Amino acid sequence: MIVQCGRQIESEELAQIRETVETFWRLSQWELAQTVCEHLGWHTASGGNKVDACLKLLKRLEAQGRIRLPAKRDSGRKSGKQPIASHRIQPQEPVVGKLSDIGPIRLRVVQGKADKALFNEYLSRYHYLGDKKPFGCYLRYFVEGAGTLLGCMLFSGAAKALIKRDQWIGWSTNERLRNLGFVVNNGRYLIFPWVKVRYLASCALGKAIRELGRHWQERWGYRPVLLETFVDPHYFDGTCYRAANFRYLGMTRGMGLIRQGQSYATSPKKIFVYPLADNFRQVLCSGEG
């Protein structure tokens, strides 16, 4: 038996994997991972196949000499170049005043290629970190009010491991690997620089807290139970997150994504979280999945 991403792979399942790889040797590695997930019933919380976790398992088994994978094919992925800003996102006339002056604040889920391209252009030009390609399940929002666009929000997959968050939740390593999909990260938040409306940022966050679960359910088939975000203190204090009643957990260690034999240094960030369900710990620490 071996454990991969929180799942115990028994000897019978290992034999199934070996047979699948030998039988479908013409498939690509990605197609094999999809097939193995179907055979084992290995799915994410949204019902999709856990392809990334399965690929790691297959490569692990190959390194141990248990299987032999087909040669890796060209994935055909496009380069991660930033979108070029167009005239559509030039600075607008200043929007100033009180919240009441711009009417009800609305979050609109970004849909369609044109809106997605516009969203990415705004982030590329006006967010200090630029555009970000989301991974896993995600939602993009436009913040709207007074009949105009006021900002952008991106919610996507949570950090794989975070000491202070994981200690606060109290889950085990296997529980974290199994249930991480129920945690969503607010990876980008932008109020356009020409918009100067007090309390707008925290108001929009409040709407996201109330509406994200429903929209996520409609798009991905399940509800997240915890929201997280990181704030770089060199640029921001996190005032809008505090005003929206996010809980401050402390600072990250300043280490980015870690691969085998490789680490990435980043500046330490403030960690904020917000429970989206009263029973979030019960869900995250569940042994089912």
C-alpha cells in the first residue's frame, strides 16, 4: 500500500493501475491518468478526475520501477505571456464619493471569452502582481456599481500547505490533501485606481462572502467552506479584509511553491481567513472524500 495526496492505494488497485498502463500503452500520460481516475473512482470535490494527483502517482510508480509510462508528448500549452493592454482599459473619469452615491454594489461572474480577456487586461495593467492564470476550480468577478466597472476579483485554488493556517484548522496531512478543494484563495483583488469610494473594497468583499458559495455550487457542483487570502505588507495593510471581518492568522514564512530539491523565496505575507460555513472544521477534517 502507498499513500498519494491523502488516498491509500491498496495492492489490488496497484495491480489495476499496472494492467491499465500495459493495456492502454498508446495513450498519453495525461490520458492514462484520466483512465486510472475513472477506474479507481478518484475524483475531486466537484466531481472531476484528480488528474494531477494521479500523474504524480504514476510517475512515482515509474521511479520505483513498478510501471513504465509512455514517452511524454508535447502538451501544446501556450506560453504564459501577459496579455497586452488595449485601449479598452484606459483610465476612466474619476469615480469619487460615498457608497450611496454609486448605488448598490454588484458582483458579476465573468463569462465568455471577451469578458475574460478584458478581466485579464485589467489585472495585467493595474494589479501590482499582474494577471494570474488560475488553477483548479476558480471564479472571476467584476465589481460593478453606478452602471460601470469598479474592480476585479479572482478566487481559485488554495495554498497546498501553510503552517499557520493548517495548525489553526487542525487537520492532518491526509485530511488536508483530501479536502483542500473546500478552501478557496482570493488570489487577486483590484479596485481600479481611478475609483476612490470609501468602504467600497470591504463592501465588495462582504458580497463575495455571501455569494461565492452559491456561485461556486452552480459552477463546480459543491460549496467551499473557508476563504483565504495573502496580503503583502510592503504594499498593503489588509484594512479591507479586517473591515470585512476576516481573521488574521499571522505571517507566512516567505517560501513559495516547493518542488523536489527546489524552493522559491518570496516576501512574507499576512494570512487572512474567513469561514464560509459554521461546520468548516468538520468538513475539512473529515476522513471522507
